[in-house]
Amino acid sequence: MMDGRALAVAAAMALASMYALAQPGQGEVIFASGFEGGDAGAGWSSAPKLDAGHASAQAAVLERTDAAGPSAMIVRTLPAERMRGCVIACSAWIKAENVSEKPQPWNGIKFMIPIEAPSGRQWPQARIGSGSFEWTQVRFAVRVPADAEKMSLMLGLEAVTGKVWFDDVKIAIAKPPHTEKPKPSPVMHRGHSLPRLRGAMISPRSLTEADLRTLGQEWNANLVRWQLIRITRPGQSASLDEWDRWLEEELKRLDAMLPLCEKYGLYVALDLHSPPGGVGTAGGYAGSDTGLFTDKACQDRFVKAWEHMARRYKGQKVIWGFDLANEPVEDAWDGECDDWQALAERTAKAIRAIDPDRTIIVEPAEWGGPGGLRSFRPIAVPNVVYSVHMYLPHEFTHQGVHSPSAPIRYPGEIGGKRWDKAALKEALQPAIEFQKAYNVHIYIGEFSAIRWAPDQSAYRYLKDLIEVMEELGWDWSYHAFREWSGWSVEHGEDRADENRAAKPTQRQELLMGWFAKNRKPAWTGKP
């Protein structure tokens, strides 16, 4: 017969087992702390200092005075198994005093949820400024991989000096995992009858007829990804009225060039690179982020803008499809607006009510990377193509773009992993599985490697990646043609040389070799 203590232990174990098996519920709190009471530091890597809090007696306070010293950080483990496949909402009240400027965009005040999973490591964190500010509620959302093994919560200061307070930290389930799997599409929609679309992204503001003639006629591409992109300073946003005026200017530019695209046999993938609410990125353009996921007015304007474009271009044969948003980043999602899954579906339905035939192109969140398709579901409208961008491993493709780095070669050991053709295909596996599960077409809207990668590494990377895409039967557009010289296949490996090479580079010959296999759209009358 069990005594009282044994019964209590057995009951606790049973409850723990039930908790582990039960489906997480929306609103379930995973962790919350106001740093009150005598055990406020329990469970953290080190007990934080305490000070007056936000509308309470206590808050955690961390200070870093030596810029060369270690980070000032407290860390605690989170139950990864409870959050697998969920979207979690992270919030905290934060105050700062004299926090220095960030050496890199990812440094500074840290409110971060590092994740370790077989599918890859992630470091999602809140976007927090520098300097001094009073108590401010900071929120961000995280899509937890279904295979997450370890998760933690990090609060503090990294690579900056100053003082920061944290209070009322909370992590809760915003969306539980999907339990029902959508049915596959009865017919795979591609939106065209050609064997393959192969082309490049272009820069509309500097584009000339000569450029389109080179790409479409001399190189034989049959696709351009046309970016509606708003150039701006990092962190800068625009009012909705300003955004409307910008969009109309961009569409007038497109209207003027569509006849030339038709003339040179180029389909157009119309990419809304800078939706309403986006702020300037480190790349100097407004992204698909911030207000797009925190401001209902921005979301409504996003839908209306696509309704306007659906009417404007209904029946326009040159436009292959509407790419709803470039590389959506929903980490600012506050749980009150639509997340990307819901907003993409709402927008697609609005387009479909106007134009029943137009191809709609949808990228997943997480910057449009292949991994974003793990948690994405097909949207409930017909004639949709799903697109991902391929810049993996990022430390290779973007070496030296945002900060100095040692030369990285491909193939080889990169970030502790062997990267070669097989690894590139493995990185695309989420898109491969998504296609197989739902019978949908995949389009690689962007891929590239920086031209100064050493020893012709960019050529080898592009060669392997294109061969994988071709094996899979996917359409693709290289990033980019006559945009920034760093991505240009017409420029050599010498970073300092801004002139086009005297003879075609290996990378240019590679693209032209694949473009030579293209067939042109039927309207050209060419085979």
C-alpha cells in the first residue's frame, strides 16, 4: 500500500505526463516573472541585481561598464518540448540608461530566445534601440520549429555599455501547432506552359531598354522579378499617404516598361518588396516587417493595394504572377493583427475575387527561407505558387557584405558543417517536402553568392545550386541583373573593380548556358 508521500509523487508524475502529452492551448503561459519576492533570481544562470520595477517593487537590472569585458546576461532554460510547432508571444517591460550604439545590428539590449534544433539554430530576438528610454513594453513573436530540442531565454547587454531594466517578462502560446493537414492540390499550378522559367531580378529605377534587350534577347532569359522597392534609410518608415504616392510612381514605371518586357519575351513576377508599414533595413530598403504585423491600417492598405493591382493588370499576359511580399518578417507580430499566414490568405482571396486566374506567389515568413515552409500551410485559394529564397549558408553567400570577414570557400567547411551540392539540396528539403505534401509548384525567387567569394567559389556554388533546382523542376530568378555590383555576374572577383569584366565571367557563362535552354512565351511567336 502506498504512503501519502508516494501517492503525491505518483500524482505529480501523472500530471507531468498529462501536461507533456496535452496539446498546448492558445494563451497558455510558458513562463512569467515580475522578479518579485525573495526567490526572484531562482532558475536563472545568475541572480540578477534588483531595483524598482515598472509599477512594482522589483525588476531585474543589468549593467555593463567595460566595452571589452564579457556580456552582462542572465539566462534560463525553457521547455522546448512544450512549444514545438507553436508561435510564442514574448513580451517584457524594458527601461534603458545610456546604452551605447550597437557595433552590429544584432548586438545591444538582448531579449532573445535561442533555439537549437536538428533543422538548424536560431536566435530570434526583439528589436530594441540604444540610448536612454523610460519603461516601454517590447514584444516579439517566434515560430518554434517542430524539432526544437533546446530553448532558453536571455536578457541583458551584449557588446555595448550601459544599464537596462527588465520587468514583467512573459512567454505565452500565441498559436498552437497545426493539427489538421490540408489536402494536396488536385492539380499542380505553374501559371505558364513553358518547360521552365529562368531569369533574374532587376532594378527598375535604373533599368533601360538596352538592359532588357540584353537579358531577354541576347542572354535569352524568359523571366524578370520586378521589385516594387522603396529605397530609404535604415529604421525609417513612411506614412500610408506617402506609401500610396510611392506605389503609384512605381506602377507607372512598370506600365512604361511592360511593352518592352513583352517585346523581349520576358514574363514578369511582380514583387511587392516594400509593403506598407515596413521600415528601412540595413540593405537600404523598406522591408516586409514591423508595421505590416502590428498596425491593422497597414494590413488593410496592403490588401487594398493588391486589389488595386489585380484590377489594373487583369488580363495582362506579360505578368506571370503577383509575389505578395518579399521576405516577410513577422517577429514584431503582436497577436492582435493577422500573422503572415492569415494576411497572405486574406490578400489572396481578395485578389481571387477580382481575378480568378492570376498566379499568386507566396513566400513564407522567416525571410522567405526554405525553413519557413516547415510551419506554413497552403492557402485556401487556387492557382498559387510557393516561393523561397536561397542564401544558405548565409555566412558564405554574404561574406563581407555587411561587415569584414575572413575569406570563405565553397565547397568546404562552413559554420562547422560540410557544405557541398548534397548539403544545398538538404537545405532545400523543407521546400521539397512541402511540394510533395501539397502538390504545389516551387519558384526560387532569389539566390546568389557574392562575387568576391575566393577562388571562383561563387561560380561553384551557383553551378551546384542551379543543378539542384533543375533536377527538381523549379522555376528560378537569379539575384540580380544590373542591380548592385556585388551580385553582378558581369563583374569579376576583385571587389575593388567596379567595372564590368572585359570578357564574360564564369558566372555569366553559367547563367547564359542555362538561359540558352529557355523557350520564349507564346506571344513572341518563337519556339
